[in-house]
Amino acid sequence: MRILFAGGGTAGHINPALAIAGYIKEKHKDAEISYIGTADKLEAKLVPEKGYDFYTIDVAGFQRRLSVENIGRNISAVKKVFTSSARSKKILKDIKPDVVVGTGGYVSGPVLREAQKLGIKTVIHEQNAFPGVTTKMLSEKADFVMLAMPEAQKFLKLKKKPTITGNPIRNELLNISKQEAREKLGLDDKPLILSFGGSLGAKKINEAVTGLIKWHNGTDKFYHIHGTGKTGYEEFKNSFSDTDLSDDIDIREYINDMDVCMAAADLVICRAGAITLSELSAMGKPAILIPSPYVAENHQFHNAMTLKRAGAAEVIEEKELTSDLLIDLVSHLIENKPRLEKMSKAALNNAILDANERIYEIIMQAYTGA
């Protein structure tokens, strides 16, 4: 069995592919897994680390904002459409995959398009509530379409009903209890706030959380772990250069033990990436979501609203985010145990815990022709 994955650019497209690939290898030790991505994005590092054959194509996304610089970039992107299609076709003929699985990002476009022309089975997995351009373009001709969130279906033209699978969840997130996590962190039963803006950081979130920490610093009411991200760490630390932070506050550049910290948390403040929201749901975590406005088609806002409508989260758009607003919302939630418990139950009710198995079954249907 030969399965080829295509998707990249961000961890939100790559990690689902790697999770699915790993699950297939658990079921079929002799499965041949390969991956097509770009040479200069995150997949070039993550995929080879997992031991899978990695092939590259030179492709670029189109810029939607009109400017002289972006016009030049779009002309270059048009040229790459043709070269990446030819390169994809050659790789497909060399590998001869039984199934091609696309997990999104512009890199998956030429690969799935050429696979469909060659009559190779194609499967698409869309992680977000608002589908990406690639999913919209190729889903109509795909053999199977899988959606993490049912809301995405209304934006697609499909020949047959899609399968709602959820997003793959890392096993370590499902195998640790809140009590165990708090013991690992050396915490008692005082509420824990966990906040982060991603591995690179988010300036607006860091600024708002600075005010939040100054508000509760020294009150002995809460624990707080905040991940500043790589670009914001020094600036964040400098904001407290003249402040004695209590031992209840833990400021980190990057949260390496996210499974432990999230399991221990009573309230999470973060972006609204699809995988993060699936993890919050699986762990039953109430959240304050601040969607990134810098992503394609504002898809994080649509993601966030799925949890808000479910009653599991509150949403603050970045353009409205201030320290005062964040403080008001946190103070309203963190000491209101009945409200947090209600949000936690809503999150769990929204979770799909067997996503890996659901996705695997669809890929096997494509493989067997069942």
C-alpha cells in the first residue's frame, strides 16, 4: 500500500498529515508513506524527521492584497503553477501511489490536481470551519472529502456527502489527567490560566496579557503560565523589569510541555487554529479565543465561532483586544466555577476523539475501492 500526502506551509496542515501517516503505519507496518511539500517551509524539517520519503515542488500562493510588490509575486506564482504541475506529475508517475491525501495549503493543489487527471484516488481533509481555496477548487473531483467541522460543508460544492472526522489529536493529550498534570507542575488546586499566541508569538496577545498579569500579580488568586513566542520574549520580559513577579507566574518563550500545561489549566487564552481548538475540545478546556486576522479568508474567526456557538468559548477579535477587556472577561470567568464547568462540558460535547480512526477508514475505502 502506497500513500502519498501533500500539504504544508504551516503546522496546521502538516501535523494532521503526520498524525494520519503515523496511524496508518501502526495498522500497516509495510505501508509506503511519502510526502510532497516545499523545500523552504516547515514540512521540509518535520517530515524527514519522521522517516518518510520527502519530495519537493516549487509552488507559491497568490497574494490577495493589491500592491506593486504583490503583483510581481503573483506573476511569479502563475509561472510556478506550470512548473509545479509538471514536477508533481513526474513524482506521481515515479511513486505510483494508490491514494493521494491532501491536507491543505497551496502546495497540495498541483499534486491533487495532477493525481485526479491521472485517475489516482484522491482524499481531502479540511481542518477548518471555513475551507481553504485548495479544498474549494479540488473537492468536487475528489473521491472522498473529510471535514473536521460540519460548518465547512455549506461552502463546498460536492458530488456526495462528506464525512465529518474531526482533527487528529495527539495521544499524549488524551492520556493525562488534570490531577496528574498539576502534580507534575507542582500546583495545588488554585486556578491556572494558560495563555499563548503560537511558537512565533502574537504581539497584541502579549500586550494584553502583560496588563492581565500586572492586574493579578501578587494577589495569590491564580497561577498563570504564558508563552510569549520567539519574537516576543525579550520585549515581554522587559515589560516587567521593574516588577517583582510572584512565584505563581511562569513566563516562557515556548511551552514545550503543552500537553501537561493544557491538561492542568482551568482557562486557556489563545489563537483559534483548527488543531488547537480540537485539542481544547478533547480536553474539555474553557477558552478565550483571539483569532488571528492575518490568516487566509479569516478562517480562524470561523473556527472560533464554532466553539462560541457550542458554549465552550468566548471570542475577542484582535481589533477589539485590550488589557482591560481581557481582564474583565478573565475576572468574570476564572472564579465562576459553575460557568467554567458548563463551558468544559460544552467543549467535551463538541469533541471528536476517534478522528484518527475515522480518517483511516476513509483512506482505506479509497484504497480498496469499497
